Amino acid sequence: MFLRRHIHLILKKQYLKKEDPKDLWDVLKQRFNNVHDVQLPELTARWETIRLLDFTKVEDYNQAMLDLQAEHSFCGVDKSE
């Protein structure tokens, strides 16, 4: 089973009794699907406090903004301002 082979050893031990890959996938999804909810407040705070004056180069500022925008997109929020 591909999924069981590539998960962390501790997770393997915790979900050893799950035989069906679909059941294992559902349990893992239920456990880790809230990552977006946890990251979103921190990302929003970083988005609101980022300033051009905090960077020595405009290129670095632009890269930081693009990274934040990509992380927001990953969480399902479209930031473009």
C-alpha cells in the first residue's frame, strides 16, 4: 500500500488497525485538514504588517509579498491588494 509506506512511523503505529486505504485517508484528512485554519490568522497578521521600509531591496519585498500571496492561496484566500 503506497500511502502506508510513505507516512511517518508514529502515524503508522497510531493507525495500524486501518486496513482499507480509503479509511486511512479519511482519518488522516480529518486529523490534518485544519492546517489552513491554523495558518490563516498568522498569515493575515503578516500581510497587514509587511512594509517596504523593512526590506533593503524592493526585490526582497516583492518576493516576500509573492510568498505571502501564495500561502494565502494555499489556504483558499485570494489576496491581491
